[in-house]
Amino acid sequence: MAADDLKPNEQIHPGKPVIVDRYTVGARINHWITAASLILLALSGLAMFHPSLFFLSGLFGGGQLTRIIHPWIGVVLFFSFLGLFLRFWRANLWRREDGTWLGRFRDVLTNHEDNVPEVGKYNAGQKLVFWSMSVLIVILISSGLVAWDQYFSRYTTIDQKRVAILVHSIAAVAIIGVWIVHFYSAIWVRGTIPAMTRGRVTGGWAWRHHRKWLRELVTKSSKETGSSGSKPAK
């Protein structure tokens, strides 16, 4: 992430521990709407995917209501994720250090992150999740519109609907897998959950996992205050 990509709300607050602002209230609400929509879509979609999973339709008031509600939740997901995309796409652009970070992923898994390059606000794994979600959501909304008979039946053929439903199902399974990876990673990396619940992380967490981002924040803060800084306090 280039220094120009830093958000005005990203500030460092000295103290014990040092606290670093990571997400605004708006960004967090946007994230949780997206997450809730994806979960509801997965449950309602699985209810229609196979007879053995039809019992999940009870969460939505039965089969007919599930069929009606499912595409509308998809519309909410699309526009909610669009908000996230517009907020964060620049910070998720691939950088030179990301390939090296990914090549040393074993060091990340074994908690030897000093052996991997310093990264900005997002590491290569987070960027892969972001772009995978972006592509899959576009596929899901596109194929879903083709199969949405209530409004678009006059514009599509039966064969097009069959292909759309197949593509939709494959993309749905893929995005559930990506979501599981994202959810597990958030739990596995200790201290990550507070970023999306309170919007803040500790300086130690930022130094360990996103050192380049923290350095850029320190440089920005030093310029604003007219002071000089070196290694941020943890």
C-alpha cells in the first residue's frame, strides 16, 4: 500500500498499549452486512440445492419464501460488497512483496513472520480472498439474474437458465470455501477480530502482521506533528 492510500481515519494513539485505528464505523457496518448476507445466502441456497438440506428452508418460513427471499438477499450482498470494494480495492492491489510473502507462507503458519517481507494493510492471503470474493460475487449475481424467472424469464432461454444454475452452484460452493478460509484466518490470527468489532488493533499486532502499514502511519503522523519517529512503540 502506497502512503497516498492511507485513510484520514487511520491514526496512532500513544499509550500502553499503543492503539491503531484500522476501520471506521461505516466500514465495519458495511463488512457485517456483507457477512450476514453471505451467510443467509449460503443457508437459503443450500436449502434449495439438495433435498437432504431442505430443512434449512424452515429458517426462512418454508420453501416458497426461501425461493422468494434468496435472490433479494443476493441483491443486498452485491451492493454491500460493492461498498467494500470501493473502499478497499486500492489497498488490495498486488505488490512486489506479496509474491515473496506467499512463497514463504509456511513461515506464516509456523509463527516465523520475521522471515517474510513487511506488508501493508493487507497481506497476500487477504488480497487473494478479496479478489476471489469480487470475482465470485459478480459471477453469482450475473448467473442469478439469468435464473430469476420472476423478472427475467422473458429475456432468457431454458438452456441459458440451465447453464446459469450450474455456474451459480459452482460459484456458490467456491465462495463458501473462501468464506470459511477468511473466517478461520480471522480467528487463527489472534487480535484480528477486534479490528472488525471495535475498529482498532494494538500497535504490537500491527507491528507483527502489517509492519509496512504501521511504518507508513508513523511517517504520516510524524509529518503532521512535525516530529520524527523511528520504530513504533508496541
